[in-house]
Amino acid sequence: MKILVACEGSQAVTIELRRLGHEAYSCDIIPCSGGHPEWHIMQNVLPLLNGNCSFKTMDGTEHSIETRWDMIIAFPPCTKTSNAGARHLWKGGKLNIERYYDGLCGKALFMAIWAADCDRVVIENPTPSRVFEYPEPSQAIQPYEYGHPFTKKTLLWERGVPLLMPTNIVMPERTWCPSGSYSNKHGEKHRGMFTTDRAKNRAKTFPGVAKAMAEQWAGDIREGSQCKK
């Protein structure tokens, strides 16, 4: 399948999809950190969402998608929309208009991806603040359901794909990356692995989750595979 992994700099999901034989590309406005510039499109994702497009990967190679994408998996920025930062939305009991505007811009990108002309669309985000009135998600997942002993509730909005199923449930040991107010008020166990650079670390995709996404939603299409879709 031809798969666009939108707003992904880490390339965690892209790498897993490529491992299974798919033509997957990560896309972000920043350079990739996954070590595969030949699979990374560094530009605004909006012109690519409906397919039928041309683009260059970071290695300078030109590519064309002559039809719609077979699948889009997206991780749009959530710093200004996440409920974890809701306290910044209010100043002296009044709505912080600039923060609210930034959040609405974030929701606009989310909704543009959700409206893409593609039969299989998945968006991953943390719980958004209610003031932004996001559509209802399909499910919530946790890292400890995929082999990582941490709690970090993540929501998935899914269209055209099955719900993601746990692959390796383990006992959670710590919170991964709580909000600032939460981490300052609780004991050591609940302060999380990261209490600084929370936005950056909260956005990372766990390898076990990336592997499950690739295997369950795309499947292994390599020569000789028994799990083709």
C-alpha cells in the first residue's frame, strides 16, 4: 500500500510499515529523526492529503502518487489543544484568546486530515480540551498494552480500519509524561519519566504501538509472508 504518515518526525510508524513492504512516507515541517531522509517529506502536509500529488523526499528524490493514498496515519500537533495544557486556556477566569486561537488552528489541521479523500484514516492525539469540541474518538490505548510499562492515555480516531488490539499487556510502573501541575503534586512513581520537555516526549510513538499499527492496519506484504492483506 501507499501510506502517508502525517506529522511524524520520528518515523517510528513509517519504519515499521517499510519493514512490512509498504511504500510509506513520513511528512513533517521539520527534518526527520528516524534516520531515513529518503522516506521523509519535509513540507506542509495539506497539499498531499488527497493524493494525486508530487513531492520530494529529503534526499532530493522526486516521487508521484497518481491516485489516492491507500491509508493515512496522522499525529497532528496537540500542544495547544491537549487537555494536559488546559490550565493555559484561562487567565484570571477568562478565556485566553490567543491560546484559544492557536488551539482552533490545531483543530483545523486535525479536521482537514480527517476529511481527506482516503478510505483508511487514523489520527492519534491525547485527550483534547472540551472547549475545542473534537469528534468522539474510536478508542483509547495505553503503552502498557503494547509491552511498555508506562501509562500515557492516547486516543485514536479510526476510519476504515479495525480497532487496534493489545499485543503485550504488562504491568505499568510509572506515568510516562504527566502534566506539569500533576507531576508537582504527586509522589515519585506518578511524576513520570519526563517532567521537562513534556510536549516533545509526549509526542513520541512507542515502538510497540508503532509495530502494532503497521501489522494490524497494513499487514505484511513482503515476498513469502503468511500475513498478506
